[in-house]
Amino acid sequence: MKYCSKCGNALHDEAVICPKCGCPVENTNSAAKAAQKAKVASASLLNLIAFVINILLFLFLAAVLIMAEPPEKTDGDYHVTFDMFTGIITDIQDTDIEWQQAIAEYNQNIQKVLLGTILWGLFSVGMFLFGLKLKKAVFTPSGKKLTPIYTICAILAPIVSLLAANNMLALVLCGIGLIFFVPAILQIIAGVKFSKAVSLSE
């Protein structure tokens, strides 16, 4: 049994107008459906925005790789280090060996950033497609199982990418690097909205 929102009169389930005060009776099923669709639309928009930001981040990382220049070899046969106060020589390094070590470190760093960039791109596309699938699955029984998986993947995506390219963690430590977590935060919020939409259909 339901009740009139204006006068509190008891109503039959099929009633559309309160017989006592004439107030229209709100259809709770249609209201729940409208709320569910609104949450799904909002979650889908957040998923799209997160994807666009991820693509921009992917392009930024790709640009970093393209513009990176290998270290140049210094002039001279040896690189001498000395204490400026005592004048005592503390180290003598062959410039060829020093340059080879710098090149090896540079190549290692580039490989890590490349791996992180590829993972970032794959996760970005994967999460976007997952969100599109979830948009339709919310109205099916599988929606309840998929929503927590979407949220967990949103949390893991930036963590896995940054751990694969641990030299990129320096970007995160500075303020601007926090933008790497913005898409994940948006997708987590989207996951919560998808979850609420699923609960409305139960």
C-alpha cells in the first residue's frame, strides 16, 4: 500500500490521483527508473571524461619519449673530480666508460617509460570499453558483478602503470604529476554511480 504525499491518505497501488485531496500520485517505479538512468548517464559521462584525460596523458608521455635526447659524450679522455677545498683528486673516470654508462641508464629509463606508456594506453582503452559495456549491463543481472570489477580496475590502472615505469614516480611526487590520478578518481566515482544504479534496479 502507498500513501498520498500531500495528505497522507492510504491509496490503492494502482491509484493515480488521491481521492481525498485530488493530488496526483507519483509513480515510484518510473521515478526509480528515471533516477537509475540519470546515474548511468552521469557515470558514462565521467567514464568518457576520464578517457579523454587518459588520451592526453598518453600523448604527453609519447611526446616525452620522442623529445628525449641521449646524453652527449664530453670532451677529453678523462673526467677528473677533485675536492675544491683541498685540491686533492677524488676520482678519475674514463669519459668513454662514463658515457657508455650514461647511455645504458638512458636506454633503461626510456624502456621503462615506454612500457608505462603502453600500459597506460591499454588501460585507458580497456577502461573506456568496460564503461561502455557496464552502461548496458546495469540493466541486466550481470551488472551487480561487473560494477565492483570496474572500480577495482580503475584503482589498479595508474598504480600498475607507474610501478612498471618507476622512474615516472618523480612526476607524481611533484604537484603536476597528481593529474595522473584524476582519470582513476573519475572512474571510481563512475563505478559508485553505476553501483547505485544497479541497486535501484533490484
